[in-house]
Amino acid sequence: MQLKSNDVRSSIVVFLVALPLCLGIALASNAPLSAGIISGIIGGLVIGALGGSAVSVSGPAAGLTVIVAAAISELGGMPAFAMAVFLAGVMQFLFGYFKAGELGNFFPASVVKGMLAAIGLILVLKQLPHAVGWDADFMGDESFGTMEGNNTFTDILNAFERFHSGATIIALLSIGIMLTWDKILIKKIPKLALFPSALVAVLVGVVINELIFVGYPNLIIETEHLVKLPFTGGVGSFFSSFSLPDWTAISNVATWKVAATLAIVASLETLLSLDAAEKIDPLKRTSRKNKELRAQGVGNLLAGLVGALPMTAVIVRTSANVTGGGLQRTSAFLHGLWLLVAVILVPNLLNRIPLSVLAAVLLLVGWKLATPKLFKQQWKMGFAQFVPFFVTVVTILFTDLLVGIAVGFVVGLFFVLRSNNHSSVTIVSDEEHVLMRFYKDVSFLQKPKIRALLRDLPDYTQIVIDGSRSVHVDHDIVELVQDFVESAPARNINVRIQKSPLALCALFKE
């Protein structure tokens, strides 16, 4: 892994985003707070080093909280649950070994974009209460219903009825600082780019609450609205929070059921997040999904050994990484290192950070994921692309991630099968020359085959993509080829496209 300044800056932003999410997800899972932090550290240091995606970031996932909370109760505590996490890691490694990651190639692009937009909207809606000092729900919650029996919208109404003036001031000021820093100051003083705007906002927020608000007691943000790290005893308290799994639980059938559930759901969320990461990666690189599953397996295996929460690739952290400028796995690794160093050396300092500052950071991440531009783009692509996208957004917003993806996938599959009944792609290669020829209709079902070929092309290859005989090329294939064309120069690959006067897409149309 190469160390570049943009990856260092991005890793700090991801660290600030991951910190409250690790704690909140542990709280919602009825697990020790330390289990969430340790999971985040492993997700960074281990999966960040071994994973198959350049920009994806892993850690404890909100989508697993219901499963985890129920499993801890069913199995009788964390030691037995840790055994299930260990077994789930072994299963995930085997998934990757037997190439189950290829299933991730079958998610329609419209559904993946719908997931991104939905996560963005959820971040905005869910962080509004935290931004105004109402922390009834845990940070990182992505489901419509809350543990208190409320929902996303009632929480917002309750928050604005009980808002905290000091938290609100700091949140608004933090948003202003980040926007001004990124949009204006860095352009005038380029050296300021060395310091992430999110870090500046956090430091300012701490200073205001600790010093300026002292003279205004009604504005001071109390302890319950600050970060709450459990490792206030230093290195000793950190390592004492590790706990071995209950090895005797391996003979319990329920342990294996929980392990299988965790392995399947965590793998599915990881594959979805990888697809989403490819969409927002500025270099449009293709993830090695089987390698990522193996890395996730190693990470969860280790998490089980030390009593941490299970983890997946997480789109919120990944989005923060990309928007922060991260381009290599170094940023994911470093965010885990910052978590480790911070919780050991400066936990008391971190416990002075107002949650409203971190909510402001997440608000901007959410906005960048769900801009109106994305909805307009999907609308212009036509009914067959917009409907699955919109259905996915709405379903995730009012249920949860997995339900929304399942519904969106079914709707997307309907449109795919309706418009793509026939497809044909032939490939001829001769050392450094490759000819890929499209005949008549090229459907979404050809996506794994085409993706694999383009991904595995050697550097300095010359490829001709012949669409002269095509009549219809599915949008997913067009987007795949467009992404490849953009990334080809970096690999010294020469691409030539033979266009068709009949093809029903911009890429191949004369």
C-alpha cells in the first residue's frame, strides 16, 4: 500500500465518521461498546489491508443490529455469540474461495444507484435529530422504525420540539466551516488541503463547547450528547475488553444457524457495498469480490476470537472515504490505525467531541450521495431504469436495506427480462489483440462475462469492441464499457469501438 497525502486526509474523515457509528451500532446490538470499536479497528487494519476494493471501508454494520441483538439473547451472551461470529468468518472465507462473490455482478445498476441515494437520504434524515441535540436513537441507525417505537419522521418532529441550542449552533457552524473550507479557502490557499475540513470542524466544535460556552450555561452540551468511549483506563482497559469465544457453543445447533445467517447477510451487504463503491469510485475500478469475501472472512474470524461485533463493507464509511479524497486501500487501513491509537492514547479527549459535530459531517456525506442530479440522471435514462431506482429508494427508506434491495432487484429483473430476451457476445484474442463482438441484443445477463474479460485484460492490450452488428445494448453493459474506457489509459490499454447505426444506445450509435 502506498502512502499518499489524500489517503491520509481521507482516513481522518473516515475515522471521525466511524467513531460514533461503531459505538451506536454496538449500543443498538445490546453488545459492549468496546465490541463495536474493536470491530471497527479490525475492519480497518485487517480488511483494509487484505480486501479486494480500492475504496471500500469495513466495520460493524447497522443492517446487522437486529440479527446481532436477537442472537446474543438467544445464545445466552457474548461468548457464545462470538463463537457464531468466528464460524461465520470461516463460512465467508469459503464463500470467497468458491467464488460466490460473482453473484454480486448480477445486481442491476439502477438498484445499486437506488441504494446509494436511499442511504444518502437516510443519513440526512437520521442525522437531523443528532444535529440539534436529540440523541434518542443511536447514531448509524438505517431502519425506518426505531427501538423506541417511533420512526424516522416522528424522530425529526420530536427533535425539533426538544432541540438543544448549543448543539444546533455547533452543527450549523460545522457545516459552514466544512463548506467554506472545501469550496473557498482551499482554492485560495491550496496548502490548507493538508487538513480535512471535517477535522477542523470537530476541533472548533470542541473548543467552542469547552471554552466559549462556559459563560453561557444553557448552551453547554452535556455529557449525554458527547462521544462516550469506554476505554478511559488507557491501554490496560482496551486489552481487558477482549474476550475469547465460548468454544463449547460449537456443539449447539443454534450457534450454527446464527453463524450461517450472519455469513449470508454480511456477504450480501458486502457485495452490495462493493457494487456501490464502484459507482462512486472516481477511477471506476472493478472490485475483486471473491478476494473481498475472503478478507471479510478473516476479519470476522478474528472478531469472533476477541469478542467483537461482526462486520461488513459499509457504504457510509466508503462514501466518506471517497468524498474525502481516498483512492487507495491505505485510507481504510489508516482509519483503523487512528481508531486504535485514539482509543488507547486519547479516549478522554475524544469523549469531549459533541455528537452534533459528527452529525454535521454525516449530513454532508448524505447530501453528496442523494443529490437531485442523481434523480434527474436516472429519469433521463428512461422508464426501465428509473422505476427500479425509485422503488429501491422508497422501499429502503420505509423498511431497511435488505428488504429494499430485494424489492428493487425483483422490479429491476422484470424490466431486464422484458427488454432482453436474446443476447450474444463473442470474444477472439491473439496475444495483445482482443476482439469483442456484440450481436443483435446484448443483455444485462452478459454483464459478468464482459466484466471479467475487461478486468483481466493485461496491460498494454489493444481491444476492439465491435458493436456494428448490435441492435440493442442494455444500459448496464453500456455503463460497464464506459467505465472501462475511462480507466483504460491508466493501464495503457488501447480501446477502439466499432459503432452501429442501429444500436439503441448513445455509446454505439453513429
